[in-house]
Amino acid sequence: MNVWDVGKLVLIVATPTLIGAAIVCAPRWWGAAAGYLEARRPQPPQPIGPPIEQLAADLRRLLRLHGSLTASAAVAMRAHRLWAVEAAIAVRATEAARALDIPHREPEIPGALRRDELVSLLRALSAAGLVLPAKVGPFTSDGRLG
């Protein structure tokens, strides 16, 4: 018996085992290949925040609420709520500026914009085409009424 005969014998004995292993492992190999190809395919761009229509509606609602709070008479009761509404306006304004690619300062703490920054950001948003109320109430200088 020579090497050629031994090779044929090994091939005859091993073939059913190799075919069985290929059938059992093929789905896993196919899934791995498909996952690899899917990972290499460029992904479509994903939005980084809420739609601009929702941001604009939230800003308009918050600005109306701010106007009604500044016009109310109960100063002691509205101080904390006014500060919270101004912080929410600042958060939504920075999200809208980011969505419209308007240059602005990103605060370290969300909603922590100074009064002049917030007013200029709202004006820039309005100039970029966002429909906002014409009159915006006076903002507090540091988040507190003084």
C-alpha cells in the first residue's frame, strides 16, 4: 500500500464527516459573512435629535408660557418656574441651532445660556426661518429674578 492509496482511503472515510460538518456550520458561516458585509456597507445618515418642526413648536409653546409667566402678578410663586422655562427654552434653542447649523456656544450644562446669548440665539433662529413669537419677554440675567 502506497501513499496514494492511503490518501484515497482517508478521503473516502473523511468525506461524509466533512460534508456533515459543512451542513451544520454553513448557517453560522453565512451569518458571519452577511454581518461582515453589512458592517462594511455605509449606513444612511441618522437624525441627531427631534425633527425641526417639533423643536419649533416646543420653542413657540415655551416662549408663550414664558410671556404669560412674566405678565403674572405672583412673583414669589413664578420665580422658580420662570427659571425652569428659560432653561427649557435654552435647551430647545440650542437643539434647533444644531439642527439648522447655526453657530452657537454649547453650554457645559444644558440650558445654561446667559440672557444675551439666548436672545441672540433666538434672533438667529428667527433669521434662519424658524417662526417664533415676535415679542419675547425679558429674560432673567442669571436664572433668578432680581
